[in-house]
Amino acid sequence: MNADNSPLELFMEDNLAFDRDGKSAPVVGGASIQSLQEKPLWPDGLNPLPATQVREHVAENAGARPWDRDEIDRRIVRAAREGNGKIIHSEQEVGGYPNLPATRAPFKSNEWNLETMEPLH
């Protein structure tokens, strides 16, 4: 939406837009929008996914370790997929904090730059 009606150029190939109910919505709105027919700046080798594949790709690959999701991760991804996620106000609304075993590792100063606290490797 170009609410300020300032000059705006958009390249809109393969975009989708939906309203809160999941119904198709206009992709752009407002005045002063010039639709570009060619990609204005495009890095060599950049091949975007088709818009119809993005949602599933993100759901499958988002997160630091999507292959190692726990029940909390799965609940969040499931809510996003189903479109019924919400802001929680307490961990009790979603079953409380998980009960995980403690983990420990010795600090090995020779593996760290102690000036910046960054790992050497």
C-alpha cells in the first residue's frame, strides 16, 4: 500500500496477496505506483522460488535446526501453517517451560580470543 502517494516503482512479477481471511487481495494499492516490466537490479544467478512454493519452503526450512525441531518448534510451525498462531502472554498458555536436562561444557581459554570473546576456529 502506497499510503503517502509518493512516487513508487515496483517490479511485481509472481507476487501473491491475501486478506486476513485467506482470500485473494490486490497486490498493490494507492496512487503513484509505476509497475516495472523488467527487473530493475538482479544479481546473476539469483533464482527465486515461485510464489506458490515459498510458504511451504519456509515452513520446512526456517529456524536454526529445522531437522531437529522439538515439540515447541513443531507447535509454532503448525500454527503458522494453519494460520491460527497468536501472541501468547504467558508460557502457561502453551504448556509451560520445557523440562530439559542441564548441559555443560568446560571453558577452554586457548580456543578463544579473550579480547573479543570470539572463537578462534
